[in-house]
Amino acid sequence: MAEGNGVLIVAEAAGSDLRPVSLELITAGRQLADALGGGVTAVIGGMAIEDAAQRLAAAGADKVLVADGDAFADVTAGVWTALVTQAIERTQPAAVLIPGTTAGRDYAPRVAARLGVGLAADCVELAVEDGAVVAVRPVLGGRVQTAVKLAGNTPQMATVRAGSFERATGSDGNGSVELIDVSLSDDDTRVKVLELVQEAAAGQSLEGADRIVSGGRGLKEPDQFKLVEDLAAALGAAVGASRAVVDAGWRPHSEQVGQTGQTVSPRLYVAVGISGAVQHLVGMQSSDYIVAINRDPDAPIFKIASFGIVGDLFEVVPAVIDEVKVARA
Ligand SMILES: Cc1cc2nc3c(=O)[nH]c(=O)nc-3n(C[C@H](O)[C@H](O)[C@H](O)COP(=O)(O)OP(=O)(O)OC[C@H]3O[C@@H](n4cnc5c(N)ncnc54)[C@H](O)[C@@H]3O)c2cc1C
């Protein structure tokens, strides 16, 4: 057990900025490091990411390891497996936390396999018991939560679901920033990103959004989804959708919230004409305030709503938009 060597968190950049989950992992990493001993080291790869690295140091990482260069411009599994494995070999941490992003879910098991250690995937809570990390992870579509104790070889590894921890907001940390060399074999670099095609999404991205308004099949027609867009615009919110309307082709998959879409954790989540199937709930139930608008008083969404409006959304939503506009004027 490498107790005392602290925790390594893997940060991901979005261009020259940080993905919000990177700051969430600083909070999670600090919590574990306080119990395991040692500090929090962050590792990040990318191009022109000095600002992102400084932000990690300012937000509370004791040390930031930076792999800068062309090879790290895109997150490919081979390169990031090498980067994270070598960062672990260098720092010998007691625990490693990796973002539960699409990329993280791809390279984390490869790193664990290369090192011959276990991995708890998609964790939403972390604790330490008798020197071992205990990770809570939802299973069976979120109906049940299991606690997994990571006994055995170190480091103890987990991927962490976005939105599960508060973002570290500190700005006066003075962690050190160090450039590292990563040796990459031909095997590590055999997958190349040829082109990135940006989906033509209007409005804010769901990732890290503070407010989200999502619409479901209750809107009946794709054109009626404009009501959701209007409410989102009035609230300064991002637009989300249930899988029913994504499958119907009304909205892009990037807007889907739930088990097979995005996991979000905004301060405010407004569900319009969404029944609240468990596969939707697992993607948004950790929101601070949930407002549901549905004409069926028995809709499951009301079981987790902080505020519920039972009524016809075609009457309720325009009235709410008017009230919001008056309140914000
Ligand atoms: C493996 C698997 C993965 C899945 N992943 C996801 C996922 O990631 N995200 C997801 O969302 N779903 C997912 N689903 C689908 C999920 O089970 C539901 O089918 C889906 O969430 C239903 O979408 P909905 O609430 O928009 O539609 P519905 O369940 O049809 O609900 C529509 C709601 O609108 C209300 N309504 C109708 N008219 C009005 C009106 N005029 N005014 C007010 N309310 C009205 C109705 O009362 C109803 O509650 C998944 C399913 C499976 C099997």
C-alpha cells in the first residue's frame, strides 16, 4: 500500500480550458488524500494548456504534471493509457481518480489492466475505510447503489461520474507545475483523430450548465419543442431532452439526459412533459432543484421533484415564461 503518496487525479482539457469534471476531481481527490495521507497531484495532457494547468494548481492541486504537445491534442485511448500509466509510475499514488467521460471510460480500464489493479467504474461517492477506498456506484439503471471496497494492489482506481462532487473553486493555491516527458510507442499512437466535426448545436452545452430545461414526448410535435427553447432562453438555461424525443429525431443526441445520454447536476433542472422513467432520472436526479411540469399527477418525475406543476404544459409553460420575464426585468 502506497499510503502517504496521496492521490493522482486525471484532468481533461477542453481546448485551452478545463472540463468542469477536472475541478470536481480535485475536491474528490482532496477528500481521499486527507484520509490516505499525502497530497493531490493532477496530470493533464493537451496543447497550449498552460492556463488550464495553472488553474488546477490555483484550485488546490499540490502538483500538476503537464504533458504538452501534438500527441496529446486529442484524447485517444492509447496515448492517454501511456500518459496516465507513466504518471502513476512516477508518483506511486495510493489512489487514482479518472473522469467518467467517454474518453475516461475508454482508457481507465486499459491503465488498470496494464498495472494489474482493480477499477471501480462510474462512482458517485468515495470514502476511505481501514486504508482502502470505498466507492459507491449506481447499478441496475440507478435503482440500486453498491459500495465497492478497493482492497488489494495499489493504486486503487476509480472513474468518477461528472457532477458527483462540488467543483474546487479556490484561486489562491500555489501548487507546482511540472512539464513531463511521456514515452509513446507505435502501438500507443496507432489511433489518429483525422477530423473533429462539431455538431451544429445552438445554445449552451449541457456539460457544467447551471440551469437546464429539458423536454419530453409530452410536447407531442417537434415544432412544439420551441416552448422548451423559449423557457430555456428566459431562464438563461441549456436545453436538454429525453431519449424519446432524441430517438424520434426531434433533438440531437448531445442533448439527451439519462443513462444513455449525459449525466447532469445543475442547480436547476426543469422537466417539461417528461414522465420520469428511471433511465432519465439517473442522469439528472442529483440536480439541486428539480421542477416538473406534467399533466399526470402520478408521473414518476413528481417523486423526485422539488416543485411540481400538474397541468397542461401548453398552458403552463407560456405562463411561466411570462412570469420569469417579469421577474428578471
Ligand atoms: C437501456 C435503456 C436506456 C435508456 N436511456 C434513456 C436515457 O438516457 N434518457 C431518457 O430520457 N430515457 C432513456 N430511456 C427511455 C426511458 O425508458 C423512457 O422511455 C423515456 O425517458 C421516456 O421519455 P419521455 O418522458 O419524454 O416520454 P413519456 O414516457 O412518453 O412521457 C411523456 C410525459 O408527458 C406527459 N404529457 C403528455 N402531454 C402533456 C401535456 N399536454 N402537458 C403536460 N404533460 C404532458 C405525460 O403525462 C408523460 O408523463 C432508456 C431506456 C432503455 C431501455
